[in-house]
Amino acid sequence: MRITRAATAAMLALVLAPVASAHADTYAVHACQTPAGVAAPAAGWQGTRAGSAEASNGCTPTGLSVALIGTGPWDGGTGANQQFTAPADTRITRVQLRRTTRGLAPSSGQALGYYLRADGRVLEGCAPGPGSACVGDLSGDVDAGGLDAGLVRFNAGCGAFFPDVCGGPALRVDAAQAVVTLRDAIAPTASNVKLSSTDGASTSVTVGFDAADRGAGVYRVLVKADGKLVSATPVAGATCADAAPGDTDPYQFVAPVPCPLAAPGLSAGIDLKSLPAGEHVIEVQVEDAAGNATSVYGPVTLPRLNAESVAGSGSQADAVASALNARVYAYFQANRKQAYTSRYGRRVVIRGNLLDPRKRPVVGARLDVYHVVDGKRKLVKTGLKSRKGGRITVILPMNIGTRKIQFAYRALRPGPITSSRTLSLTVRDGKGQLVTRPLDRKGPDY
């Protein structure tokens, strides 16, 4: 029966932790809330002031601050701002503040006030005075979402026009926490992708590449098996790490551009031995800090079942089990044994079969042929395939020397050798002297 990939995958299904839920191309920037060991004052915020005012973004116990200083009165236009500007190729979608004001007392005819704006649009404000709905200090959280802005700003000040004059207590606004959510819709790119060989004895695959991004930066290298996340390796950098690892959202940081925009020399290793035996759909992705991911390698089926069909098998499951447990048989055609002595210059032919435990032929399987001389082993042939009847044939070069010849079958490629057969060839010249040829010699006897 011919073995289909779908049947093999169904029989050898992989169970791993589920992939994190899809992310909406956004990431959060926390000010004054950094992970242990990271110093990042007021990430992304810039303070400005005019006249007798101050703006502090040093992440003091009260957080970000803007205030009028002195005893007043203050002229119109006196004030301080804290502003967050979206980095290139990003937009602000949400701002969250835990703010406390002091000095917003009702005062007739004055223009003392606090405002939170996005691109100039007022999100929240308080200027106590005649007709104002806000008549005193504010405290607690404000959460403004659904934005599409280039900057957000909060301020404390005296009016907007110089004819205004403000008195009363000094106005101060503290934001103990500030979180800005940014949208980055541009996925990272990968180049110079290099793949280690998936043939031979190795049971691991290594993918190397360079990555670049616009917006948030290159964040992690993801490895998936059968659509499920196997590993997520962050790119190096103090700010390129989850600022709140205790929750389920890995896209929280302490800098507006938390990760490098260029990340050369990245790699991902896939240890196939760590997965249940069988075929798996493998994929390597590079992800930016907003959760945009680009495939670097795959999806590709690894390891591949090393057979096309098993004659006489009654079901797909039977055929797969037969291929996984097949054994290689080989002998010298001249004497049908596993040891043979030949005269130098004569052609030597080796024949054999690949059969399952019930002696049914496994067809279309690749075998590796190794030559062993003085304890050194060299892979000489990788393109040998079992034919109809599971038959294999190798014709050795006429100038070959004494050596052992090993036929190796790997039920899964890449993967370990699951069956092998070693033949011993002795070569003598016309005088009966032993003929040896080193493996490192260039020529057709490889």
C-alpha cells in the first residue's frame, strides 16, 4: 500500500502546548513600570515647560509629573507638558493613566486646568470655573482607546492666552502609571536564510538568517510543530523583553522601540528527537514586538517517512508501521555472503533488499552507503533507493581497495539509523598482496 502523508500525520499526531491567541498588531509601552534589573525612566515620554512650571519624567514615586511652581499668580501660557510621540511606522491606539491632580479648586474667571489630548483632541480635561462639570481634583485611572494618533500629551497650566492670569494653589498632576498602546502593522523580513542539511545522521535542523523590521523591532524567533508553539526565543537586549511576565500578554515593553530594527545572525535549532516519533509539520518564524510574524523556513514535513510504499500491506497504519520497522539486507553477488575477497581491477556488485518484519518489500526508501577503512568512516553515497521488490544494487569502482561497506537505513529522515548491514571486502593484487586505499584519497573509489 502506498503511504500518504496525511495518514502518517494522523497516526503520529503531536500534542504540545497551544499557540498563543492571535495578536492584533499592537504592543504596550509601560512608563515607570520596569522589570527587575532594568532602568528605563518614563519610557517614551518627553517633558516641556514654559515659565514658572516643571516637568519631571524621572519615574519618582509619584511617576510622571507636571506642575506650576511658586505661589503665583501665573500668566496665561505658563505650564508644563508630558508628551509621548509614536515612533516611525507606528500609531497610538490607546493611552492609560493613573493620575492624581492637586490644586484644581473652583475659582471664578480663571483658566487653571489639566488636559489629556491625542493629536490635539481632548480626551479628558478639568478647568474648574463657572459652568464647568469638573469642580475639583481627580484621582484614579483614565483609559482612552480607539485612537489613531501620532502623539498624546497631558499638561497642567494657566490658560492658553497670555491675557489670562491664574491664582490659587499651585497645580500639579502626577501619573503614577502610564501605558501607551501602539499599532505596528508591518511584519519583519528575513534574508540570507541558511539551512543545515536534513540528511545524514543528524536529528536536528538549524536555520540561520538575518532579520529586519520597521516599527517595534525584531522580538523573537518562533519554532512551531504541527501549528503549535514549541519555543519562542527573544532577541538579545535589555528592553526587548516582556515588561509584565506574570500575565499572558508577551507584548509589553519599557521602550517605544523595544527591539532592534536590524538583527543579523539569528538562528533556530529544531531537535527532532524531542518530538514524538513520526512526521511533523515544522515552521520557523521571526516575530516583531507587535506580534507580526514572517515565516523563515517551512511549513515543511520533518522528519519525512523514508518510504513510498510497502507491498502487501493492508492499511495505511500497517504500511507506516512496516516502514518504521524495516530492515536492510545486503550481500556480495559473487558468493551471496557478507564477506568476499576480490582481485584488484575486477568489478564488485552488491545486491540486497529492504524488507519489513514480515519480509514484505519497502519501496522508494533512501539508504546511505558508508565506506570504512582503518576505523574511519565516510559517507560515499546518499542517492541509493530501494526499487520494486525492495531491491538495492551497488556496483563498486574497479580500483577500490580493502574496506568495510555499510548500508544504513533511516526510517525517518532526518533521523537516526534504524537498520544497517555491513559487508567486508578484501582486495588483493595479482601477487596475492593486500590492496588498501585510504578514504581521504581523491578519486572514484569513494
